[in-house]
Amino acid sequence: MDQNPQRSEELSARTESIRMRILDALSHLSWDGFSFKHSIPGLSLYRIVESVGPFSSVYEPSVSLIIKGSKRVNVGQETLVYDESCFFLTAVGLPMTGQICAVSEEEPYVAAMLRLDPEKLRRLITEYDIQPAEMPDPDRGVAIGAATPELFDAFLRLVLLANSPKDIAFLANHIHTEILYRLLSGEQGARLRRFALAGTNSNRVAKAVAWLKENYTLPLRVEELADMANMGVSTLHHHFRAMTAMSPLQFQKHLRLHHARELMLSGTLDATTAALRVGYESPTQFSREYRRKFGHPPLRDIRGILDSDPSAGRGPVG
């Protein structure tokens, strides 16, 4: 959440009327109790009326807006909390654990998440020479920025397309481009620009992240990962931790544990089989690290989630 309470209140007040219009538009959609099924490319909508989480997933590059409510996200050892005054930007896919804050039928959590298109980002930067403000430290792959009326207005128009499917093919692409422009020209634009363009340390680390996400079940040799990123081992460690708040080994471990949890939540695999499937050679080590990560042994954790969380196994919540 914004570190300046007064600024957060001012932003929330400025966007209140637009957010009310979004909530009204969403109230007329057909929900499955958790999310809305639609054909708008890259857009996910969420409405939660019961306590959810802590849930875990590997987020893809995306921007999330909370229409109503607040959320806590853990990335490595870092905790970020945000509400209606902020957008949550994921510039590179990372494993995260999240928790929806106070929620009820009367005060639901409502959010929208839009996947980012790296190729579209690169075209915008190249064609329009968008020059964002200087990028703040640290060089994280996730960040929180000010949710402006202009950004909410674009999301409102995107949501309204659900009522006119014939317009989606043409208008959704233009609105998506506008949202990317708003992000690139805003306070987190430099972060997006750095990840979108090739040749920077962030881009090299992003390649290492992408490889780990595709090959997390394989043994990790940091020297080979550094060669792939065209960086020295110590340089890779430094920039990798700056971006993800984790070392490459910790990142791989988080990926394995998140994916094992998803496999068990799907009901298809037991703990031992899931551990072997994601790359663990020792079920005992898997159980120890799982408990350290999620607070309970695998079987107890999965039973608790399935007993209390109807949205379990449905992926990230925006």
C-alpha cells in the first residue's frame, strides 16, 4: 500500500466514482462464485466474499487493480500490501503467496488482472519513444504504483466489453495498448521498460527466470545458468536477488513447492508422488521444506485448504 496515507486516501477518493461504475458493471455479469468467464483476451476478474488463502501461485507478467478491498502478497522475504489506491505490477513471472484481507458478503474483495504482452510493450517503446521517470530502487520484478483515474477508466471500458462481445476483437486490443501506455508513462514505467528491452541486466536475469520456470524439475547448476544469462555467477546472484528477492536456488525451491501444492490440490497426486514429479529426490526433504514454506506438512496443509477454501486450485487471485 502507498506509504503516504494521505496520498492513498486522495487517490481512492479520485477514483471512487469510476470504481463504483466498475462494480455496477460487474454485478450484471454471470459469476461462477469466484471469477467471471469471458472472452476478453488476457483479462481476469475476481469477486471473493469469503476468506481466501493464504494461496500460492506463480504469477505471470501482469497488472492488477483492486476495485474493492485489500491484499497482502509475499515475494521471497518481502511483504507488499495494497488496496484500491494502487496497482500491483508483476514485470516478470514470480512465485508468490497472497492473502486477501478482511472480506465478507457485504464487503467483498473485487479485483481485475490483465496479462502483459512483452512484444506489444516493445513496439510501444520503439514507436513512441516513451520516456518514463527514473526508476526507483530496488530493481524488483514486482512493484506497487498509483492507481489513477485514467487507469481505472481504461479498465472500466475493458470490463464493459463483456456486454458487447462483437466489439471485443477490435476494441480490446486498443484498450490493452492504452493500459500499457499508462503504465509505461507512469511512475513504474522505467521498470516495465527495463524488463521489456533486451540487453540490460534485468533482461538477462529475466531470461534466467524464464529458464528456471520451464526447467524447475532439473538439477540447478548456477554456473550454467550464469552462462545462459551471459553474466558472472556473483553478478547473476546480485541482480537475481535484486529482481526476485530470492537466490536462484531459493527461486527454484519456491517453484517446486508451489507446483507440488497445485498438483496435490488438484487431487491427482499424493505428497510423495508430487515431490518426485517436481524434482525432489527425497520425500523427507520435500516434507521438511514444504512445512517451512507453508506452515504445515503437505497432507495437513492440503486438507485444511480443501476444507476451508472453495477456490483452492484455481490459480492466482488478482
